[in-house]
Amino acid sequence: METKQKKRNPLWEILTALCTKQYPEWKDLPEDLQNGYSQFMINRFICSYDYLIPVADQLATQKLSDDMHYNILIGYVKHTKHYFKYDYFKGTQEYDPVEIESVKKEYDLTDREAKFYLQILNKEQKQHIVKKWEDYFRLAAQPKD
């Protein structure tokens, strides 16, 4: 009998790694976390601490690679347990299926995680992600000859 392995959420794993200094450099970060790295989402969550707002603001205005972003943040985030402020997904809200699928593709998420991300993203950000993936979904829906 196979045991189903729970899928790791890269966002929480990366935030934990930043706070605990578990991976002191980008090269130490496991490949699956490197692939799931989202500067935008990480900046969103680190802004829940006042001392990190100026850092996140500066990082958001720069065109940095993911490894540079991580290596800069690891030096600024205090080595302590952080409790990032967020409102976890509440299942009563209705979501556009296209937005859910687009966010799932963009960040490699489950339905539940995608709905949680949709609570955080603003209207323009959602539209940008949907626009990015619209060709993919249109081509995937076409019948194959």
C-alpha cells in the first residue's frame, strides 16, 4: 500500500527557510523550492513586518534574479520565528474558474492554495496572470486533429 506524500507548499517553506536561516544561500535551497520561488508573493508576506517594508519596497522596484532576491533577504530577515499575518482561505467565497486555473499554473498550486493566493492578489495582478495563461488554455481546449 502506497502512502500519499503531502505536496509541499514552496511559499511557506521558503518563508520558513528565510526566518530560520535553514538555507543560508540560494545554492543551498532545494531545487523544488528554487522552482517555486515567487518574489512577488514573498515580498507580500514579508511586508507584514514593519522593519521589512522598506526592504521589500526596494526589492520590488529592482529587476533581480531569484537568487539575488533570496540572498539579499536572508541578510535582512531576523533569525527568529515569524508569524506572517494572513487570512487563511475561507471556503465560502466564489472564484472565477479561469483565475483559479491560471494561478494554479503560474505558481504550481493545488485548488485550495490557488484560492488562497487569489485572496491576496489584487484585481490587476489577477488580470495579468489570466492574460499570461489565456493562450495556453485556449490551445489546450482546441480539439486535436
